[in-house]
Amino acid sequence: MDSLITVSQFLLSLSILIVLHELGHFLPAKWFKTRVEKFYLFFDFAPFNSLWKTKKGETEYGIGWLPLGGYVKISGMVDESMDTESLKEPPKPWEFRAKPAWQRLIIMVGGVTVNFLLGFFIFAMMLWGFGKAYIPTSELKYGLAMDSVLIRQGFQNGDNIVKLGDQPFTRLDPAQFIEALVLNEVHEVTVIRDGREQVLTLPADVAKRITGQQVPKAMLMSPRIPFVVEEVLPGNPADKAGIKVGDQVISFNGEPAPYFDQFSLAAQKNKGKPITLGVLRGGDTIQVGMTMTDEGLIGVRTKGDYFKEERVKYSLLEALPAGVGMGVNFLNNQLKAFGQMFKGNIPVKENIGSLISIG
């Protein structure tokens, strides 16, 4: 049933996108009195007929059987379905080829234009409905847990990023970080490390090193938190070993591990193995032994309310221009990314998929 619902939602979303895209061609064609022979959601070519169709005026409206797109068939537009013999005849007034160049251009780019406008509209509605949540970097009292790809570039777990080049980094926003290092070629990052400000000079090919690893941007960095148990799941290794709510893990097999990222890294290396955790409980430190699951888990949930999330709210009038700004920035970043690929600064094979969107 879940699969059926997922497929249905996908087809509905796809249908809306297709209809809006094709309307971008259909409406200007009608406006310029160009004959539209067909307007179809999905394809209707052989060996099967359309699932539904009706004719109104000179246009046949229908739903095809193959859900891979849709189309409008405009009289006089040269394509593989046009009778080449008709090209020898003078164009009829209602044909596409009889229209001025500026009208033909508007009809041709109408679909893409609608896609762009729809993207801006979606961004705006997201801002209006949900706002924009973020964690101020000033809230990160334990710094950041860094992915290994960043550690190899000179970052350390516990660093708190405060500046990218000469631009302040006041919100935990991995997208801003990626944009600066990969698209804008920033090579100096200022961090707070051990209470002191320090400038890191990154390698010249840092963009290629980061993008070549295929690490989701949200996983590059995350808030660093202590490992305090908030819930023990019954029947799991931690429950059987006597771990209690409020326990704080401070070591793993004798090695210091007061933060959750340290525990996670050690856990992945000890899947299915016996381990010993140093646990702080009520001012006392105790040693607790257990065997990890084959997935590297012990069966607890951790406390996570160590920082305050803030949210920017938008009225409808504020969301509309902000949504356009987000859309323009997105398009600008795509162009920058293609430019970086062209220059060889980021690998094409690993990143081309992230740059393709519905057009």
C-alpha cells in the first residue's frame, strides 16, 4: 500500500509539472492565434491508444498511456511528426512558421519560463509556510563535528567556524560553506579552536577534494554534543548492560570519547564486538561492558537540546521577493558549478547529477 501511495504521489506531482510546462507553450500559442492540434498529458504513441481524449475547437485534449512527459502539437512547427510535403506549401496564417520570430521565440521558451517561475513560487511558498530555521554558530558551545573529508583539509573536531574568507559565518549552514569553498574559491577559513581564533589556509584544490568524496552537504559538519543518554531502548545491548537515562559516556575501550561523534566513529569500527564504555553516573565513573549490534549500535537515544534553534518568519509579501532571490541564487550557483567543472576544479562525473533539475 505504501508503495502504491508513493507511486501515486509521484505521478500526481509529475502530472502537475508537465501540465504547467506544456501550458507555457499552449497559452502563448493561443494568444498569438496559432493553431494547437493536441495538448496531451503523457505520451499516446503506438502500440496503445490514449487513455482519454476529447476535442474542443481545433485542439484535441488527452491523457496518454506512457507517463514519461507530455506534449503540445502546434500547427506548422517543424518536428518529426510534421508532413514534409506541407513544408513546400505557403504557410497558413494560423501556423507556427507564419508567425513573427519574436512570437515563435515566446512560444518555444514558454515552457521553460513557466518552470523557472514555478521554482521561484515554490521557494516563496516554502518560506511563507515554514520560514527558515537555523542554528546560530554562537550556540555551538562544543564546536562542530567534522566529516573526515574536512579533517583531511586541516579542520578539527571541536572547531567553530566564524568566517569564510572575509564573510562572517553566523549560521550553521553547510550550503553556505560549500558555496564559499567550491563555487567562490575561498581558501581561508577562520575558526575558534581551543578558545583562540585561528586562520586555516586550505589547499588550492580543496573544491575537488570536497566534491570528489560525494558526502551529503548536511553530513560535512554537525553540532558537536556530549553523549548523554535520554532514552534506553528495551532489549538492546545498553539495556541489558544496565545503562540508565542520564548516564554520560566519556570513554570507549579506555580511549576518551566524551562527545557523540567520537563514540560513533569508534562504534563503526567495533560492529558486533564486545566493548567497554566509561560512564559518568551521578558523579561516579563506572565501566560498563556490552556487545554491540552488527550495525554498530547499543540501543539508546541521546539528549540533543544543547543549542537553541532560531527561525526567520516571512509574510507573504516578504516571501515572494525572498523566494525569487533564492531561485536566482540557485541558478547562479548552477552556472558557477558548471564553470568550475569546465575549469577542472571539481570533477564532472561525481557532481553532474546534482546540477540537473527538471527543465
